[in-house]
Amino acid sequence: MVSWFRWKDRAGKDSAEAPIRAGFSPRVKRQLWILAFCRFAEPVALTSVFPYLYFMIKSFNVPNDDIAFWVGITAASFPFSQFMSSVFWGRASDRFGRKATILFGLLGTLISSLLFGLSKSIPQAIAARCMSGLLNGNVGIMRTFVAEIVPEKHLQPRAFSLMPLVWAVGSIFGPVIGGYLADPVKNYPQYFSPGGFFSNYPYALPNFFNTVLFTLSVTIGFLFLEEPLEALKNDRDIGRELGQRVVSLFSRKPHHHHKIDREEFDEDETTPLFTADEEDGRCPPSTKTIPKHHLKPPALHEALTKQSILNIAAYGFLALQSVSYDQMLPVYMSFPTVTHLPQPRNPLKYFGGFGLSSSEIGSILSAFGFFAMFNQFFIFPPITRRYGPMNCLRVSLGLYPLVYFLSPFAVILKEEFRRPFLYSLVFIKNVGGIFSFPCSAILLTNSAPSLRVLGTLNGIATAVASLGRAIGPTIAGIAFSYGQKIDYLVLPFWFMGILALMGWLLSFWLADGKDSTQDEGTAEEQALESHSASSTQSMVVSESSTRSPSPSR
């Protein structure tokens, strides 16, 4: 991933724009690495469920005709709960800081993963998934974190592709962990004897593995993650101080333990020690820090403009149809093979799947995760820089309907063509996801009227996307179960295709707004100017009161 952070100005070193188009600073690189590590456990935990969820629901003695329905309900319980809490966590991050809410979300997911692996019934599994969604709003908060530490617009394609890149890497390991560690007594009888703990809890082992990853994520984030929120970034951070002590234990250079000055992590080596005004004595150095009472949490209506609302709606449609397909694909692969071919009079009346095991599904999904990581590395950044996020978003959204309308026909092809045809469609869908999600995040960020409301805006977007992720799999599961009963496999897939068409049409109302992180009229800068002016005025009054009056004044 080191090459991901490298940036070279296409005009060369002698270009006048080279200093402006510089790459990530060392501090930003470190923070992006740490944030990526904190994020990594979440896609691993989420995607590890996909290969075995069908078999887990089946183990609860659910009738075969209703398995797909309960798979959809169980899968939808997490995003629906996240929808209920995302705005709250977004506003909480604007008040209490990004770091605290991120760590709290990781801890909540850690506990809920354990409970999910120990579930013995559908209500228990749904309750664990709901708990995970209620306690975690990290998707929007981490996107806000990236926007705050990378304000340069020309670096946005790289910066905003970080979370999808981490998702791609996590989606490589998650399905493998879930597919191969689920039901170890059945899959590895030579190592796990019947009648033991894993006979009673066959799906606990992959979730135990996930809790180890979450523990590492929380530890690394607590020790090394910075607070980017302007109102809190200069506060004392006990975790960072402890992290400095830990680093000093393994460093050869002498290190003096002292309280961390937050500002030293916000400036590069080239930043002057004092500004020109400070050197002339016209502005006290202390005015650089903005007091907390000048940066109160923004009101909800401040984050909503016409373009931000449209971008939130587009992001919601994207999440709805994309996650619906991601949830139905393992069910489609797990379902028994087609029992009869369609009749000439009605070529759409048939039903069936591929009859694959959880380990086979895990391997297939991991392979697609590897392809997604490759595309995120080498394809997304240069294409987005050249054609812009708006054009890339519209083209990528146009790929989804094609994939969804063609997917159900894979099972009626000849045996040698079934899997290659389906895998090709899934690959096209993954390419669309690689571009659509980060491009949508870039456009959403640029539609924000101010950086100060970005946490709230991303919280609203996460809530709407979570609602889409809840509604989509639920309706898709119902459509899949009903289509099974009436022998129409096309029903759930064409339903998702219609939703994808609606999302694609909505993208033509979007506009690439200005970069809110570069707006000189942000609330932070206004508060800083106001506070600086009041402080300077106080100094002038104080000086004038100690000097004798002069007629020239």
C-alpha cells in the first residue's frame, strides 16, 4: 500500500504547480495508515458472515422456503439499526471528537460480534446484529476524518479511495475466515471432536477471530490516532501520550517524556515558528487556538443544501441496490441447482442456484476482493483524476442494471459456461462499486456548505445509506422467497435492476460543487478571525490604558 500514498506531479519538478500539487505529508500518511488499520476489522467482520449466514439460518430449523427471507431480515437488522443511530453518532463526533466515537464504535462491534457467534436462534442473531448497528457509526465519521486531514481537492481521489481500498482488502480475508472457520466440527473433524463447545456454537470460531482484530484496532487507535476536530485537536490526549512512551521503548533515539503539544502534529517542518503578525507583536501566538465555546455543534439544517440532499439520496440508492445484491449473491450460490429448465412458452419461469458450500463461496468472494483491491490501487485514482468524480460516478452507476438483469440467466446456461458468466458479471459489479462509492463520497463532501458541518452531513448520509441497506436486503429476501415459490428467479434480481436504474437517473441531477474544505468562509476560520480580532483589540485597549494620552492619537 506504500505506492498508494505516492503522488507525482505530472508537470514535473520544474513545474510552477509542483509545490501546490504536493503529495501527502508524513503526518497525514501516518494517520491514514492508522485509520486504515482501525477500519480493517469492520469489513472483515461484516463480509465473514456472508458465506455461512444461509447455513446458520438453516441450522435454526427454518423451513427451506423461508431461509432466504430470514437471511434478508438478519442481514438488514444491522443497517436498519445503524440508520437509527447514524445521525446521533455524526453529531456526537462533532461535539466529542472523531477519535472517541470511532473507538466506541469499534468496541460496540467487538461485543456484538461475540454475541452473534454465540447465537442459538433467529431472535438472538437479529438482536446481536441490531446491537452492532446501534453502537457503530464509523462509516461517516471515518469519511469525515479523511476529509479533515486531507483538505486538498487534488488529493481527494487518493484520500477518499482509502476506505473502499480497506474494504477491498478486508473482503479478501473476511469470506475466507467465515467460509473456512464456520462449523469447524463438520469441516475439520480431525481437529474438533463432536459434543464439544463448537458443536453447540458452530459459528463462534470466525467471530472469535474477529474480536481479536477489533481488540488490535481499538488498541492502535487509542495509542496513535489523532483528533482532527478543530475544537478538540489541541486538548490533551492520554492515549497519544501513552503511545509516545510505547514508541520510545522500541526507539534507539533518546526520547524525553512530556505532554504532547497537539499543534506540533498539525504543522510540517516548513511551517514558520511565528507568523509575520506574531513577529511584529500585532497578534499574540495564543490566538491560533480556537476556544471550544466559539465552535458549538452545528444545527442540523446547516448541513442540508439542495446538492447535499441530492447527493445523500444518490448515496442511499447506491447502498440500497448494491448491498441487496451482495446479500443475495451468497444465497444464490448456496441454493440447490436448477431443478428444471424454462419452458419455451415462458422462458422466465425457472428457479435454482449453484449449490456451493460455505468454503467455496468464501474462496470465490475473497478472489473478487483481491480483484477489487487491485483495481482500487491502479485503476481508480488515475481515471478519477482524469475524468472527474462526476463522470466516473455516472458511468459506474450504469453498470449495475446490466449486471442485475443478466445475473439470473447464469444458471440456465450450459454447465461449462455458468460460473464464468456469473463471475464476469460480479467482476463488472465490483468495478462499478470501486468507482461509485468513493466518487459519491467526494461529491458529498464537496456539497457541504462548510467543513464544520461535515460530521453531521456524513452522519445523515450514513443514516440514509443504512436505511437503504436495511430495506434493500429485506425486500430482496422477500422477493427471493416468493420467486422460489412461483419459480421466477428473475424477480429479486430485476427488482434490484429497477432500483439501480433509478439511482443512475438521479445522478444526472448532481453537480460537482466547490470544495468545502478549501472554502475561506468556513465557520472555523470565521471563529478564528473573530477571536483573533477580539484578542488583538483587548491588547490594544490594555496598552492604551497604561500609556499617557497623546493628542496625535
